[in-house]
Amino acid sequence: MQTKIILSGKDLELVEDRDYDLAIEAAKSVFASHGADPLACEAANQKFCDDVELDRDEALHCAIWEAANYEACKAATIGWMSRDVDLYILVKG
């Protein structure tokens, strides 16, 4: 099964189709630039959110996850007056 990256959140309906696609590509680009598996990054981020101790690789995966999420949200909200929105990436394996 191929990993699928999606955008989610309460403000998803405000994202235009073109910007949605740009957001997904932005996230994919971050993962690819680090040679990182999005599922491994998501798993590490979940451990972080659950306040579980991380090893060095997991901490790096969390940083990559945050970068991918930031770039996706930035691409999705380009031109918006406010970036205080509820949008985030999810991965499905």
C-alpha cells in the first residue's frame, strides 16, 4: 500500500483545490528532501504528542514532521489574511 498524505482540520473547507494540491506537494517535498518516511515521522510525532521519550532518530523525525506540516499549511493558506487556522497533515499507510 502506498502512503497517502492528506490535509485535515476544521478550516479544510476554506482551502481551494489548487492550494490543497500545493500543500500536499509541499509536504511531500519536505519528506523527500530528508529521505524520510512520512509514516515514521507521523509515528514519532504521535509519541511526542503522547509525551513518550524519543530517541535521536525519532526526534529528527519529529522535526521533519513539523517542517512538512508547516510548509503544507503555508502553501494551503497562501494569500489568507490570517494563519491562525486549524489545518494539519495526516498520513495514511
